[in-house]
Amino acid sequence: MASKIKTVVTVGPACDSYEMLKKMILRGADVFRFNLSHGDKQYFRKVVANVRKAEEETKRNVLMFFDLPGPKLRTGKVHGDKIEIKEGTEYTFGKNGQIQVSGEIIKMINLKSKLLLSDGKIEFKPIRKEMGLLVAKALNSGVLLNEQSINFKGISYPGKYPTKKDEDGIKFGLSLGINTFALSFISSAKDIENARKIAGEKSVLIAKIERIEAVKHFDEIVTVADVIMVARGDLGLNIDIADLPEVQKKLLSLCNENSKPVITATQMLESMTNNVMPTRAEADDVFTAIDEGTDAVMLSEETAIGVYPLKALSMLKRIIEKYRYSGIVKRYKITDIHDAILNSAIDLVISTKIDKIITFTPSGRSAFRLSRHHLQLDISAVTTSKTTFSKLSFSKNVKGILVKSLERAEGDLFKIAKERGIKKAIVISGLSLSENSTENIRIISF
């Protein structure tokens, strides 16, 4: 049976028109990501408006989130918006160099360490520092665009978290009605707590795991974040690349154990930025992430600046639809009565082959805990919370349904089932019971 993994699409010049966004929604995009490292407020206002117009036209809602820049080190703008880097050629870095970087970054760079630009795609060997500039030789050829990432051994991210630019991004998003934000280059749970003070308790915060410190502190991060993103681009530069597959597998497993939705991101189908087909390794990469327990997979450059954004999304959906669960159900530790009830629901799914579940869930907990099982499920999660509804957008096998009253929604159970095309379902609810009782489980035919 096919999986229902969520798809996250990065919006950029290649797909930011109303017409293209509408096509992507119809093709099955679940979430749109806006990278605040590229673009100004006027641009994002326009594109958010395009998404809302497309939602209205298609009568389908998608979640939008702002991916905040964080303290990531970047180059500045380059002449003509791109520069052809040629292997063996020396280039100057600095405020007035061929490649603009700040004086603070020049001071941090160790001449004995390689300089990695654009998520490691272009490597430089530092030669010398002179007159406030760094002279470095290109070790390979490539195209350097504006505001690309800089990485090197011993890199540090100074200053408080979130940055002033991040604070402005959060406030800007809230002014547009966006309550979901991805936090870049966090190192601890404290960074998330600081961001929540600005975004508010009703915000949805995605913790991007990009630094070795975040991996070391993951146990505390996963408890306070709403969603996790395994951002493999920068993570693969900040840890030994050979360790990345094992780290990814471990993080996905821990997210499942903690019932936290998790996104696997960066270079999923990167070759489709310029080609109509992905590599075989990329197709296998998407398959492996699903097999290891991811809730969502994300496209970055493929849709933001790629030549074939719609083809990339279509290919991602095809790979997802081809995945089949093995039938071996992973069990998780039962910590309370709530878990025991949900575990019984899983037993019912296995014994009756009924894969449709309707759950009434203010916090989304039951939906998250049901979806983490490596099992074909179609979960309708009914909630009154917009925050919960946003979180559910990232969770595999879950369709969020936002209502004004859970009591009224439970009374309209047959209407909900009809709208979802459900003929028989396992229903989990506790609203009609006394406050000292837990959920009940029913099998209902509609």
C-alpha cells in the first residue's frame, strides 16, 4: 500500500507566479516554503498573495512557512547576479573583493582550511590575506550566485539567537497571517524558546538541524520544537559527510519516538534543477528517507530556481506513491493510558484491515502518535486549533480538518466521513465521556 508522505516546495523565481503555484497545488504540493535569505518584503507579499489566490481558485489549502536566515554566513551580491568560477584561478574575497564577504568573516578564516561556498559545491584553497582581502584559489569550476553560504573548519556563529533579521522576519510573517517559521542554525532548545517569545505560543516552530551542536543537543531540541527539519546541506558540511546517513537515520528515528513530524531536506532531487530526470541515487535517497520514517520531503533549488519545477514535484510525488510499507509494524513504548488506547487502535487496523481513522484531537497528539507507525493509514484529524492544524500539515498519513467546535464536529461525524469519501472507519473520541475518562474507540460504517 502506498505511503502518504507530505511534499514541501520551496517557492522562488521559477514557480512564484499565480499560474505556476496553482499548478503545483493541483499537482499535490502540501506546503510552500519561503526562504527569507533571498528576496525582499515586497516580493514575499506578492507571492503570498499569489498562493492565497491559487488556494481560493483550487479550493485547496496549503500551509506556508517562512524559513528564517539565522546567523548563517553568506557572500554578498556578485556582478551580474552570478560569476563563473574557473578551476585554478585566484579570486579575492572581502568587502571590495570579487566575492563580497564581511571583514569579520575574513578574520575568522584559517589559511589552512578549505573554503566551501554554495553548500559545498565550490571549493577554494586560501592563499594569503592582504589589505583586508583574502586571496584564494578555486579548486573546481562552478557558478556562484548572490548570497551563497560560506563554510570552513572552525566556523562560529556569533551573536544572540534569534538574530535581528530573524525577529523582523517573524514579525513580518505574523503580519501576513503566517504563524509557521523555520529556525536556521539553532544549537540548543534555548534558541527555540527565545524565538517563541517573539513568535508567540500559537506559533509553529521548525527546528533545522544544521550544526553539530544541534545534533549533540537533539534530545532537548526535539522536546520543545513543533517540527524538525533534517537540513542535510549545511549539516553535511558541519559534520563528516560519511557520518551523515547514520545521523539522518538516527534523527528520523528519534522524531518518530517523540511523535514529532520531521522533514528531510536538501538535494533530494537536485539534478532536476537542470535536468528532466533525477539520478538513480536521488530516487533511492527519497525512498530511503521514507523507509527511515520521514513525514515530509522537501524540494529546494529544484523548484525555486530550477528549469523544471513542476516536473520535479511530479517526480517526487511518483517516488512517494511507489513506496510500499513492508507490513512490519514498529511498536513504541507505552507511557500512559492515552498511548495504550492508541496502541489498541493500531491493533484494530492490523486485525480488521480498516486503514481509515477519524480522531478528534485538540493538540494533535493522537494523530502524531498514530501516524508514526510504519503502517498504511488514512487519518482524519479534527481539531479546533489553528496551531495544531498547521503542525498536522507536516505529518504523514494525516489530513487536518479545522472546525469551530469539536462537540459539533463529533455530531457531524457522518458529514465529515462523506466529505472524505470514507465508508468505514475507526473513530477515536472522548468528548462524550466524563472528564475523568479517556478516549473510546468505535468502528463505524457510513
